[in-house]
Amino acid sequence: MKINYFLAVDIGASGGRHILGYINENNKLSVEEVYRFKNGVSEIDNHLCWDLNYLFSEIVKGIKKCKEINKIPVSMAIDTWGVDFVLLDKDNNALGNAVSYRDKRTFNIPEEVYKIISKEELYKKTGIQNKEFNTIYQLYSMKDSVILSKADTFLMMPDYFNFLLTGKKNNEYTNASTTQLLNVSSCEWDTDILDELKIPKHMFQNILQPGTFVGMLKDDIKEAVGFDLEVVTAPSHDTASAVLSVPTEKDDFLYMSSGTWSLLGIESEKYNNSLDSLKLNFTNEGGYNHKYRYLKNIMGLWIIQNIKKELDNKYSFEELSNMARELNDSSVIIDVNDNAFFSPSSMIDSIKDYCKTKLNYETKSINDIVNIVYNSLCHSYHEAIKEVEFLSGKKMDSFFIIGGGSQDNYLNSLIAKKTNMHIFSGPVEATSIGNITCQMLNKGVFSSVKEARKCISYSFDIKQYN
């Protein structure tokens, strides 16, 4: 039988993968990795920047790999993290460098913005969680720059790569929603905010919903990879793609996309831009099929990743998890969302200092530190669950943990014990699966999101913790 392949290009802060998805002979969704590459920031002119040329060359290499293994996809879609962007001049050249959200250029910028638009008004208009790295603050930090004055086109990272592939310029909805410049009600650019902050309106593109055809490959790209294919919009914010892969047919469910960040929330037909929602720092990000991802952005395994790196990768994630399991002491809890842990020169020292200065506690060992992190993550998830139940007025009994962090059995069991909920973990490749699912829905492989999620539930290893 003829197999239709769909290609997801999933790029994260530390690396990217090209994943092919297809329906196998058992009518299950199968995925296979065909290419992998590294990613990371470099310091250029005192700013942390992404290497756009390198990333695009890797995207093209991965597409070419499909030809080499004779598995030509029908379509492809790209997803990345949110908030970061590229500006083009009138000749379509990238202006300056693509600065990372972890750069320090937005420190104290929100306070400047609130003098023009209050925090409450901004939330009422956009429904987006106030995070110092949001695009709105990145752009405002550039307000007097030559780069912004020359900018003719604004593209989020996946939009930029789609433009290089097809020559077509658009802003995909789910990623655009992370900018804090999209009106939460109309789901279009909020021109009042842009005017008030003197951010040039003309550079923003039409908003495209996920699952929309962007274009075919440009001739030079087609020649480089050896075939043509449709480029479509995924839910191009990686969390939006991940949420599409939640393996349940229920309408009401609680999820957490677990990775560097932990994105915990619900899928909703309606947005919540109330004062209570603002106070508890929840966000209304765009989802597939005009849904809102009503969630809280919590520091996730970033803390553990940094500890592992600081210890020269001497321990695997499993070994670090086992260290925490051995102690299993929840008496010391840190606020994992504290700015001290956002981009420290030493994560271990930051945790030690936090415990000493704020909790009057001296950490005893790496085991102790890792145990504190695990229990603190679990505590923050439990608090967020109580908050989302309060804000939505819905009591949840099932909690779906998806993404790379869903493999951490100890953390999952801690959450199950703390919350007394049914915990389901998997799929691990949630973002790629959601990206591919969107493309399959676009081509009619699935008739509905419910049908797609049912297929995902029996196609992948989903574990349950009670």
C-alpha cells in the first residue's frame, strides 16, 4: 500500500529533529526520526543570539535526508519555541541578529511599558501572562534602534523559515499569540497596543491558523532537496503542537507539556482575561482549531538540565532522579519560578544561595539539591492545578503529562501522590506528533481532533500512575 509521509521539523532551544509520521498497516500512527541537529545561543555584541543561517541549513539538510531514504513527505510543517522573532528590511534581508528570549535586554522593560499601558489593561486586551521575555518587551527594548526603524517585515521563527522555504510571508496564530501583541478576542494584531508603544504596524503579516497551506518550495530549495512538497502551518508554537497530541477523547482534561518549561493547563473554547486570572499569572495562548490553551508557564526541567550540565554530565537524568528518590524529603520547598533560576551563571549556587538566604537552610549535597528541586517542581504543579480548577470552575480527575519530561517516572509518581489524580504520561514525542497530526487533519487522514487523539492513545506507550 502507498504510504503518505508527513514531515515535522521540531526545533527547540538545544536541538532540532526531523520526524516523519505515517499511518502503518495496523492503522496506528508511527513516527521515525530521520535527522537531528544541535541548537544553542552564542554571545554576539553582548547579546545571546540564535544562528539563523545555520538553523536553516540544517532544516534543508533534514528535508534532503527524506529523499536519501526514499520516504518523500506529502507536506511539512515547522514548530519552534515562542516569543522570538526575525525582522526583515524592504529587500527581505534579516536585520541584526535573532536575539534569544534568555538575553538580558528586557530586564526592567515591562515597568517602562506599564507606564504607557497598565499591566491590567494589557492583560485585558491580550490575555497573555506577563513574562519579561515576551515579544512585546523585546520590541519595546528596541524602540530607538536603527534596526526597528528599517524593519519592513516581522516574522516569528517558524514564519521566517517558512518564508525562506516558500517565499511567502505570514504570521501563524499560535506563535503570534505568545507575543502579547495579539488581541485575545479578535485573534488579530492589536493595533491600539502597537500605536501606543510606537511599534511599526506595517511590518506585521496576516494571521494564519494552523493547518493552512503556505506554499510549495522555492525553485532553489526544490533543487537542493531533490523534490517538492507542500509547506503548511503547524501549530508552530511547540506547546500548541504538543497539546494536540494529548491522548484522550475527553473534552475536559488537564495537561502538562513537560520539558525545559512545564506548561500546565486546560484547552478551552473561551478565554479568561479576568483580574483573578491576571493575579495568578495564567495565559490564554492560541491553540488548534480556534481553541485557547489556558495555562501557566512554570519553570520545568531547565533547573535539572542545568545541574546536569554543571556537573559535566557525570550523571544521567535517570541517576539524578534516583538521587531524589533515595532522599524523598519534601520539607524544603523553593519557588522554582523565582528569577534566580531563570538564567544563572551557576544553577547549583543559585539554589544554595536561595535556600540559605530565603529559607535559612544549608544544602548538604547534590542529592539534597536534586531532591529539593523535584519536590519543589511537584509542589508548583499542585498549586497550579488548584489554581486552574478555581479559575475554570472545573474539577479535574485526570492529568496528562506529555513531552520529554513525561519519561521521568519518579516525578510522575510524586505528582500522582501529591494530587491524588489519575496521571497519564506520554507520548514522549508530543510536539512532533501534534505537528504531524495537524498535517494529517489538513489532508483528511483524520476527520476530527477527537479521532486523531483516539489514534494517538493506542499508537503510543501511555503509562498510568494512580
